[in-house]
Amino acid sequence: MFGGIQLGVLAACVVLFVPMVMAGWHLSRNKVLFFSGALFITLAIGVHVTPYFPSVSDFVTSVQSVVVFDNREDSCINLVNEVVWDVKPSHSRVRLNISNSNSNTESGSMSYDKIWDWSRTGKVKACEFQRLDRSDASDLLNGSWVVIAGDSQARLIVQSLLNLILDSRQMESIKGDLFKRHSDYEIVIEDIGMKLDFIWAPYVVNLTDLMMGFKQKRSYPDVLVMGAGLWHMLHITNASDYGVALQSLRSSVVSLLPFSPELGVDGPVTGAVSVRSPHLFWLGMPMLINGMLNTEEKREKMSDEMWHSYDRALRNSRLLRRYGGPLLLLDIQSMSWNCGPRCTADGMHYDGAVYEAAVHILLNALLIESHQKLGAT
């Protein structure tokens, strides 16, 4: 199948070689010149009037979309979540102080090392994904406006990203403000000219409002990470309502994208579209370990069955790029599942290693989408 460039090359070949063939048939010079001139004019007119005939332009667009979709399916962007885990007992033991009314005793509790890396087999290995150090991450995000919106999972992503970019002294100085409950947070890292905003948005409708705010101001972040669902599951407990909210969010995201053509209604991205600024990511929900949830209400409402119904609603909303939508998934589900119960204390919020992996997945995706490649670190 041909894309726009291939069609142009074909037309040029027709204009060039058909008159030469005619000349080989010993037609008169004037006939050859007349035919080649008529052919050139016909092709030129066709190029200019094609946009005004929907059926023709739709055909050309559909051809281009197939080419773009096929290339995207074969790209490393679809493999960036392929992370494997090795969770094993640590050589050191954590000592816990257990207080009684009259005495203090000490007890040992096993700690675990959580080691992650990308799979080193097949296509994943060929992609050469890598952990970025502070210098490389700073170079990649230099001058960027990053917005991360959502619930406590999103706040933990912010912490992990800042842990990578800032030193320990700087991190200690901001933790109090970063972890104020149910509040926004913003920081400007002047050394690299990066602005980071965390927006407390526990419901999908909050994310939709955020999108409309960007559109009204005609101001878009360079990187946008968002995700919500846990609060809806706990307080509303209706997967169908969640799916409707996600579809509304998808429509608002598509409408604000500062480039065209828009995403198609019935399939993958239409037109010669690649994800450009803003870079859009969806922060998936973690796997919930029901028996570890810390309240009876959570254990009752956030059941495995309910979690899976919410996950189906996300897939059916076509918000994610793998289903024809605009957002690339940061697959916290698979990472939390593979890290397992030893990586969480409450069955919902996971150890820093999970969010660290998500940040490096995000950064590698940015490298791919911005056509950059850093040296091995």
C-alpha cells in the first residue's frame, strides 16, 4: 500500500517515463510534447482538487493511516512496559520496636530487595531501553512543563520523578509540601528550567475539567501524565459510570490536541499522526490485594471483581493508545502484580521501586517519541 510520498514518486515516474516510451514508438515530437504537457497539467489539477472530494481524500487518508499504524505496532513504544521483577529476601533485617505499657522488645522483620529491569529477550532487548541517570533525565526534561494529575498514585509518581532529578537535601526540603493531603503542588527546578505541577484530581471528571482549562487558556504542558479510578471505585462503585466519564475525558483530550487531524472515531489514529507535544500518558491503577486493604469498606467495595470491571471500562473507553486512543499507558497494573504482595504494606500503595520503574518507562517513551537516544548509563 502506498503513502503520500510513494504516490508522489509514482506520479513523477509517470510524467518522466511515459513520454520517453512514446518517443520510443517514433511518434512525432509535437505529439510527445503535447501529451506530456497534458499529463502534467492533469496530475497537477488532480493534486489540488483532491481535498475537495471527500471520498478521494478519505481514501488517501485511510491509506496513510494504515501505514502509520503498522509502523507504530512494530515500534519499541509498544514494548516499553515489558519490565521483569526479582523480589528476594535482603541480607539485612529490619528491626521493629514494639512498645508495651511497661517494656520495650525488639523483633526482626524480613525485608526484600525489589530489583527490576526490562526483559532481555527478543524485540525488547533490541530496543535497548535503559535507566536514565540524573544528568540524562535532566537533559531530557530541560525547559519542559510537566503536569501530573490524579490521586495518591500520581503523587507517588511525582515523588519518584523528583527523586531522580533532585539531590537528597532538596528532596528532604520539599516532602512536607508535596505530601499535604488532597492538595496541589508545584515546583520550578531552575537549574534545568523545568516546571512540574501536581494536580490533585481523584475523579475522572476532575481530569476532564483540567483538559478544558488547558483548552481555554490555549496553554498545553509538554508532558501530561494523568490517571484516576481508585476513588471512584471506593466512593461511587459503578464501573459503567466510570466508563462514561472516561469517554468524556477522551473526547476532551482529542479536542484540545494542538495538531490535526484528530483521532478517528472507529479505529486507530487516522492521518499521518505521531504523538507530538504534549506527550500524553495514562497512569494505570495498581492491582489491589483485597486482604491487605486497611478498612472494611475498601475490602467490601474494592473487590477483585469490581477492579476487573473498572479495567474493562478503561479498555472499552478507547482512551489508551493501544485501543486507538491518545494516551500511552504506564502499566502500573502489571508492575504491581509482578512485584507482588511483598511490595506493598496496604494492598494499594506500592513500594518506591514500582513508581521508579514507571518513571523510567515514561522517560524511555519520551526518548522514543522525541527521536532521541542517550548513551548507556
